[in-house]
Amino acid sequence: MKRRTFFRSGIAGAAGITVLGSSAIAPGSRSDEGEIVYRALGKTGLRLPVVSFGVMRSDNPSLVRAAYEGGMKMFDTAHGYMNGRNEEMLGNYFSTIPRESFVLATKVKPAGVDSRTGLPSKETTAEAFLSMFNLSLSRLKMDYVDILYMHSAESVEMVRHKEIVRAMLDLKKQGKVRFIGISTHKNEALVINTMAEDGIWDVVLTSYNYRHTYRAELDDAIDKAAAAGMGVVAMKTMAGGWLDRERTKPVNARAALRWVISNPNVHTTIPGITAFDQLETDLTVMKDIALTDEEKSELVADASFPGLFCNACSNCVPGCPNNLPIPELMRAYMYAYGYRNAAMASELLSETAVKADPCASCKTCSASCVRGFDLKDKISDIARLVNVPYDLIA
Ligand code: SF4
Ligand code: SF4
């Protein structure tokens, strides 16, 4: 959809624009026809539309403007997205918008965390974390962010990393952060359960979609988080967006998003939005969350395809004699082929420090994927990016 066409239809549907906290509708309910559905974000006091904006791959302020004018309130970025350009773009756009009318969430990934084990090292310091956070604040041109996540934690050791947690609590005391949280793409249930036990966290951002193979465990953790008063935000809601590498079979985005929202303990979602037609779909779901029987059947049928989404269950890892970080490699594959974002794939590959063609020593693959991925084929394919200089694709 062209930008102009979007603004014609999108802004006409923007009657739901409200300042946060007003015109709230009961959590989990459907509003009157055409109005935005809100839920409380745990005990934060924020009430947000069930759909927010995952800005990660978008550098287009017109898209952000259209989302804001269409009624979205929360915009989610991270220190590392687009080498900082994502935060800069949001900072420029929101510099003229009343600060209390939107919610800005960003994430900082602690330095020195081992991507295979999720464990910290001596480089994982509060000093490095705070230095990145301060840079984020200056890029965003803001005095504070509403939510600061420790980015991509996957171990108890990181959830309870004394120095980083203390630094985050201090930022909250200083008013530079309103709420603290953790984002997690791996061992999510463990991370969320630990957060709920510790009682200091305001929000969790978790990977969650209809293709997860350990959903019961994740659902239980989400219920526990909500019962503990934490806000629950879902990402990776579209499960990679496509079912095949060639992008001939798309995931039904509307159905996938409604499926996530059908869990009343998911308070809002951050689908990644890079185009006006995606935004239009997300704004529609924001006002009509009911998953139809036809959509349910379609998701059930789609789930039988391997697809592009690896839910990081790590079941394959013990079968690999080379101890490859397979979940991270599969995520890089999804970024490259599902998101068509080679830069993100390349950044993730460089974190794993794998060499090009890491499967060369195996005639056949002894690791097996619960989703039926051909691991050797996919890893050999994505690892080619290791030899491509980052500045050619960023
Ligand atoms: S082919 Fe690759 S993923 Fe499979 S066992 Fe060998 S090194 Fe591991
Ligand atoms: S590749 Fe398959 S088995 Fe391995 S972590 Fe991903 S979904 Fe699980």
C-alpha cells in the first residue's frame, strides 16, 4: 500500500487516539465496533492497545507517524537496532510529540554474554551497560524511557546478574527509566519464572507465537508473570512471516497476531512493521481481536510446515558434535529469508563467531530438529554471510 493511500484510510480510522490512561476499556474485552482494545500492562499503571509497534527494522518516520496517528501508543526499539539509527529515527520523530502521549521501550544487551550458554563473563559490567543506555537516551533525545529491558537474557545468571540489576534499579530511582524488564528469545519459561519469583521486574518481553513447540510451559510462565503483576509483551508474533525461504507462502499475519492476543495474559504485542500494508493489518487487529474458526484452521494447517521460525528449544544441540549454536543460526536464517534483513542476520552471526561452512566436517547431520528443519542445508546456506563484509549490507 502506498503511503498516501494509507493515510487516507488509516487516519480516518484514528478516532481512538487518546492520551494514555483515558478512554480505557476493560482488559481482554472487545471494544465497541471500531474502537481500540486496551489492556493493562501488569501493575505499571499503563493501559496500552493490544498491538504496539516493533520498530526494529523500520527506518521510516512516516510509518511511525501513521501508527501513532492510527492509535498505537508503544514503540519498541533497542540500542543495537540498525546500528543506532532506529533509536535516532524515533528520537527525531518524537521530539515534537507530547512526551506523555506515547510509551517508548528500548533494550540494552549486556556485553560479554556467551551466545551459546547465555552466561555472563568479566566483560559483563554495569559500566558497559550504563554507557550503552546513556547513548540510547541521547539518540532518543529523551530524559527518560518508559521501559528499559535487559536485552536477550536466557539464563538465571543473567536475570540475577547483581551488577546489571542494581544498575537498572538505580536508573529507575533516578527517573531515567519508569519500568524495568527483560527480553528473552530462548529458555523463555525459565527466564520468566525466575523474574516472577524475584518480584523486582515490571515487564517481560517474550517470544510467543502459534508455532512454539513448548507452548504449555511458556503459557504457564506467562500466567505466573501476569499473576505476579508483571506486564507481558509478546514479540516474534508472526513466526518469521513466511513458511518458505522463497517467500511464496506467507503466514496469515492477521490470524497469527489474533492468536497471540487470544491469550488474555499477553497485554500487548510488538509485531515488526516495515510497510504500510502491514501497519493496516495490525491496526485492524488492534480493533478486532477475535480469531475466527477459519483463521484457527489455517494456523493449524500452517503449523505442519517446518516454516522459518526456530523456537530455540535447543533439542537439536546435543546431537551436534561441533557444538554449533544452532538456535542462533536458525534465527539468523529467519532474519535473512523471513525478514529479508541480511544486516540483522550478519550481526547475529558475528555474535556467534561461527566460521563460514561450519558443517563442512559432517557428511550427514546427526542433529535433529523438532520442526523438521534440514539443519545442514540451512546452516551451510546462512553461514555464507560470514564472508560478506558488514558494510556492504548494513
Ligand atoms: S551437519 Fe552441522 S549441525 Fe549437523 S551435526 Fe554436523 S556440524 Fe552439527
Ligand atoms: S533448530 Fe529445531 S530443534 Fe533446534 S532449537 Fe530450533 S526448533 Fe529446536
